[in-house]
Amino acid sequence: MLIESTDEPAQLRKNVTSPNGTTAAALESFEASGFKDVVDKAVRASTDRAEELGKTLGKS
């Protein structure tokens, strides 16, 4: 759906999330827990490490 649609990912999520439904409850829980920040930090850490490994492997 994401590949075929011209809508932004956030809009697609809104389109399939029933108000006051189970997915909405889960998303609210994620938001309240700071999940986005955790994911952002994890992605940054893995990207930084991949760059470090790339430099190390490039020296061989």
C-alpha cells in the first residue's frame, strides 16, 4: 500500500486506524511512552555504527 499510494505514510495510517479502536489505543500508548524518540535514537545509533564499520572495512 505504501509503495503504490501517493499519500504520506502518516495519512495512510490515519486511513486505516479506527477512531477509539485497538490500533489507536496502541499508537496513543507508543506516543505517551516516547516510542518515537527511542526508535529515532536506535536508527541513529545503527547508522553511526554502520558508518564506523564501513570505514574499518574500507581500510582492509
